[in-house]
Amino acid sequence: MIERILEPEVMDNEIEAYEYDEMDFTEVNTDFALLASKLSNDQATVLDVGCGPGRIPLILTDLRPKWHIIAIDLAEWIFQEDFDIYQKSPTDQFDFVKAKEGGLNLVFLAIFTSPRQAEEGISKEKSDFLINKVEKSLNKWQKEFKLIKSISEIDENDKDIIYVVFGMENGSPIEDKLDNLSFYLKKGVRYITLSHYKNNLICDSANDSVRTWNGLSEFGENVIKEMNRLGIMIDVSHVSDSTFYDIIKITEAPVIASHSGCRYFTPGFERNINDEMIIELAKTGGVVQIPFADFFLREDANRKFHQNEYEISKYLNENQIDPRSQYADDFENKYWLKNPIPKSSVKDVADHIDHIVKLVGVDYAGIGSDFNGVRKLFLTEKLKDCSEYPNLIYELLLRNYSDEDIKKIMGGNILRVWKEVEKIAENY
Ligand SMILES: [Zn+2]
């Protein structure tokens, strides 16, 4: 059986040579004038002030002081002892400077462990190590970052600091012990993506070729109840459809899809969420957050992505090459370069947002990015790192979203869910 690994999250070798053209400021400036002419005088004045060559970020920060993102995987610089926080990281899509440029002030950092680590029995050890490491690193930069464990710790007036909250991607570190949920809550973990690309003790994954539980396991059902009780958000990204419906039946709190697109645009791709599921999720009061990668957003990109993965696996299998070897890695990198997949744009992200809004309303759409979680190669044009959020805001403004709606999409909705989940836990 050929293993298809979607969303290759563990990437030691970024394809550095592959860079898209830098943003075309001339083009943006032209559109920008058009945009400014559409806005009210007040807004246009604000947009005029110091916006620099084609960028909107810092200005809109004043209009919309709270933007948030979710599902950013850990950045390499966090592990570098001597990293200069006032320099941009050459490899990571999230760092202090880019966050400031993009007007970002709250980040959910995903503590990710792989299915392979689960097989080796080291998920908990690995996640504990990562949490400790991030705590220690951020401690060095207290003027720039603040690690928080509850929504009540956010000071709406403090626009300088970047708040950091832990998420957990893949529930394997919970092992088979419900007590570990309390342990991670104390560490500050506020959402858990139940699985990754393989089934685990909690549930079936959308990406696994076999179904172990046909949804949630019995242990998984107890995990859901305990997460409701403790106030940890349940994240359905990566889980199978049957797992999703099992969760919906049990949960007493809103659930989130931290980084899933609309399946409407990628028929048959279970990793994205279909219309019926979006409606069910909205009924819980949750939010669907759109990731910024080609294969989530466009059918042609999704098809080519899978075709490439199939061809790569076939070649490695037929030639008995260890997929973890350096040779396999080099081969794969070259293959992607020779066989590029169709590119998505900011418009595709906005189309997914529009789709959710039309289906269930603006209260249930958000942004998931998946920065640092997918290869740089697959990231959406003009949304390739945290500094580029304003390009999405700009597209939403062109589509006549109000300031109020944009605030919800860019983070207000996920904060509403977090608050609600905490409240339900308090009254449990
Ligand atoms: Zn993921």
C-alpha cells in the first residue's frame, strides 16, 4: 500500500532555491488607489498615512487592533539560542518582525508530534520537550511575547506585545490517560487537533487508508467529554468524517476546524470539510479556519499534488529506496520543482471564506494559515508569511466586507469560541 502523506509537516529540507516573485507593488498600488476611493473619508485618510509602498498592515492595525491566527507550527528560531528577535528569520513564516508587519498580535502555536513518534512511543516526551523549550525561549523575550493560558489574560489595550497560546496538533501525547488532558491544560494548551495523518488511540484520521474505529474510539469519546469539562477546544481538522460526526453528537461546546478548507472546492478531499459538516459545526457555535496552501484551496492543485505524491512514492517503492533517506529527500525536492502544482492566490482564500459566509454566516469563518506547517513551495501567493495578512484584508475589503466582519474573520470568531468553551467549563 502506498502511503500518502498529506501536508508534509516535518520538513527538514526546505526548497530554498524555489522562490516566487516578490509582491508586485505597482499593481497593488493601483488597486490600492481604487480601494481608497471606495472607502469612506475617515478610512481613506487612515489608509493614506504612512502605508508605504503598497502595504496596508500597520495602518489597519489601528482600525482592527486584534487579529489572531491559529495553527502556526513551531518556528525554527525559537530553538536558536542566539537568535536576534529583531531580524527576520530566513526560513520561518512567523517571527516577531513579520508578525509586527502583518499586524498580528495573538498566535496559537501548535505543539506538533508526528504519527511516527506515536509509533515509537515518544509523543508525550517530545511534546513536553517542545512546550518547555518554547516557555524557556519566550522567557528571554518578555517585552515582545507573552505566553498566556486563559483568554482573561489578554489586555485589549496592549498593542505592543504578541500573545502566544499553545495548541496541540495530534492528540497522541495524551496517550491512553485522561489525566494528561489536565496536565496539558495546566501547561496552557487550549485546543487539541485530535489526530494527524494516521489514526491514533482517540480516533480515525481523514488521511489514513484504513479505519480503525469508524470514528471516535471509546477512549476518544471520553477525551471529548473531558475536553468539554476542562475547557480545551476540540479541533476537527485532520479527523475523518465519521470521527467528525461522532464528535458533533457528544460535544457540549463549540468545535473548531483550525486549518481546513471547504471541500466544495476540492471534491473528494476528506481533509477539507464539506458543506453539511460546515452547517453542523456552525450549529455548535464553532469556526472553520482556512489554511493558505494550494492543495487545500484549488481542485487542480489538489489533483496535481496527489498525482506527484503518488509518482514519488511509486518511484521510491519500485527502486526500494528508504523514504527517510537523504536520496529520497533530494529526489522528492527535485520532483516538486520539475512538476509544480497550480498556484493559489489570495482570491482563492477569500473564495473559501465567502463560501462559509454564504452557507452559515460570517460568525463561523476564520483564517488557519498553517504557516510553518506546509512546504514554503505550496503557500498561497501573497500569503507566504505573517507579514502578508494585509493582502487578505485588502481582498476582503474589495469584496465589501465591513470592518466588523473582517475583525471576526481575522480572529474575533476564534476568540468568541475560546471564551465560550472556557465559560462552559466553568459551569460544568
Ligand atoms: Zn495540520
